[in-house]
Amino acid sequence: MERTLVTLAAAIYIGTAVSSVDAHHSHPYFYDSCKSITIEGRVERVELKDPHSLILLRLDNGTVYTVDWAGLRGLTNNDWLGPAKTSLVFGARIAVTGNPIRTLAQIREHFPDYNRDPNPNTIDPALIRRVDNTWNWALKPRQNPPNCDGK
């Protein structure tokens, strides 16, 4: 009986880990990794949470962007949480470089049942920095960059 419970617990753990990895791998279907944009503005709000943290950034023209950032657990595990809380305060001027979200039609090519209209002002960051150069965060360079031929 104990062996069965251990086996069941291991199977549930592995299944959960695999489904998390699978969910992460869908990310390129939501964000266009062949396009990169840079935006600059002031922090309106920061929501540090799992599975994704959000930074609302107001550009000088009034447009508000949502920066779909790393989750709370990842920020904590990589010792980014403290510096981020100190640096990403209301009104701080930051620049973000990353990949824009795809259109609903592009997302539905891979997820036909997906129905939520994506906010076109959403970006998946590769680099976030304070404009005064007192703080920055960046993803590690990709091991396997996407093939963007013909895009």
C-alpha cells in the first residue's frame, strides 16, 4: 500500500511538472519572438504574483502597456524580487524591450478554442531597465533563437 502511494505521489508530481513545462512552451504562440519593440514610460502599477507578474507602464503619449513579466516564485528564487520592489515604484521611468503579443487570429492558429481578445499593448520583456541606469533585469540570451526567415 505504501509503495502504491509513493508511486501515485511521484506520478502526480511528474504530471504537474510536465504540464507546467508544457504551458511555458506555449509562450511563443502568444508572443511574436521574431519581432522586438522597445517602449519607455512611467510605472503606473506593479503586480508581483504567480504565474506572471504585471507591470503597467504609461508612455508619454498616454498609452498604457502591460508588461507580462516573470512570476513571483521565479523572481524570488533568482533574488530579483527585492531589487525589483525597490526599483519599480510608481512614477519610476523605465524602458522595456521585448516581444509584442500576437493577434487573436495568430493565437487561434495554435489554440482554436482561445476566445479572449489579447490586449495589443502587451509585451513579453527580455530587458527592463530604469532610464536613470540604477537597475536593470534581463533574460539570458536564448540557446536556440527562433527561425524568423520570411517574417
